[in-house]
Amino acid sequence: MLVERDAYHEPVLLEEAVASLNCRSGGVYVDGTVGGGGHAGLILERSAPDGFLLGMDVDSEALEAAEKHLMDFGRRKHLVKANYANIREVLTDQDISKVDGILLDLGVSSHQLDTAERGFSFLHEAPLDMRMDPQSGRSAYDVVNACSERELKEIIRQYGEEIMAGRIARAIAAKRKEAPIRTTTRLAAIVVGALPGSARHKKIHPATRTFQALRIYVNNELANLYRAIQSGTDCLKSGGRFSIISFHSLEDGIVKNSFRSLEKGCICPTDMPFCSCGQSPRLKVVSRKPVSPSNEEVAANPRARSARLRTAERI
């Protein structure tokens, strides 16, 4: 069966990510960010005729798109609305003890970026939202208008790695006194106005890091990623693969350091004469350097340019 290209979201590093899982017939796989089903479809192809895939996503629209995209695979797939941070609980609910592979494709889908009302992009005027699950938790509007200036500075600095976080937070705090900041375009204009002229003419839009910071904070992305790696590793069979595609240094740092820590095992200080923690290695890093998209892929899909794929194998 030839899976059609995903119209909901252009899957990044498609061949590389699926190949990293070493898919086989009869294998059980988890796509924790199933999106429109692009990676999932190829996983099911490569694990034919009887491989099984559990697809997870917090976005109901993504699950609807994936259901349509993967319809022909019938009962070989099952889709669940859930956060990948809860992978262990979801597998338990499905009576699955161990799996042969897990894939996470982090970040925002093309559909989410291009759907103005989701509030992820400063290129479209829309209500500030940025929630992966629009029915859950605080929105970006709540954060921007309710957090203190000090809290905003820390959010933008920590999650956006924005060196001018203080100026941006001050500008937001001042402008919201005039009226609540309700739209993406107004927030973007405030960020641009807060920066000196030299900072407004970079390769990326001046508001990019602020929007990234708010999205990560609103969706608790970094804590969820760390939890998913820890619990997901326990759900892998011996020889099972864990592959993660990240899109910025904060995500990639968590993946790299978590994989290496799980490969090392022991966390005792180096000057200890013997191990007292009792932790043994649980993963083997497959490649020390991440896999990046080809020039051809970046040319066809510029949003892929920052993608990095890392893979580890369960011992």
C-alpha cells in the first residue's frame, strides 16, 4: 500500500525517522505526536502485514486528520487523545506492556501554524491562544495579560532564549494597562516596538522567540518531553528504538542529555569509590550526532531546516 503525502502536515525527516525505528512485521509502535498521520502511515507500511501502531495527540483536529489518512490500515492502528507525557498510562489502558519503537515529532504542525484561529503565528491576526489542546489549560492570552512583568521576563528569557526579554516584558506590561492584549498581531507589534532598530532586521522575525517561549510555557512542553523520555524508555522492549525529532536547542538539549544519562546509568559522583545509586544503563545511543534534513528537503519545506533527529536503543 502506498501512503499518500500528508495534506494536514508535511512530515519532517520522514524516511530517516521511520528507518531509525527498524520497523518489522508484527512490531508494535507508538507515534506520540501523530499529527496528520504522515510518519504513522509509513511506519504501518514498513511493519506490514501485521504491525500495529498506537497514535497519540492532544489536538482533536490532528486526530481527525490522522483517522482519515490512516483509514485503509483498519484495525492495525488505534488513535487516542492523550499527551505523550502519559505514554505509560495510555499503553496500560490499551493492555500493551512493551513496544518495539516510539517516535516523537516535537513542535507545531503546519496545520496549526497555518490555521489563524489557533493563535500560534504572528503572521495572521487571531486571538492569542497557542494551546495544542484548545479545551485545556491556560491560553497565551491568559499568560500575557495575567503574569507579572517579572514572570513574563523569565518565561521569554528561559523558553525563548531571548536576550532582550526584559525590554519585551516591560513593553507588554505597559501596553496591557491601556487595553488587554488580545491578538497575535498586537502582541507581535508590541515586541517589535520594544526592540532597538538593529534587532528588527534579522533573518528571523523579532517576535519569533517570544512566541516560541509562550507556546512552550502554555503547553508545558519541556517538562512533558522529559517525562515522556523517562517513562517511554521503560515501555520499550530490549532492542526497541526511541526516536525524537526536535526543532530548537532547548528540546534537543533535553533529548541529548536524557539519552546520554540513560546510557550511562550510574549517577553517583565520579569520586565515589563504588556505586551506591544502583542505576544501570537502560539505553544505547545509536548516533552521537543528530540527523538533519537534506538540502533538498529544506528547499521543499523550509520549516524543516531546524529539525534534528536523535535515536536510542533499549538495552
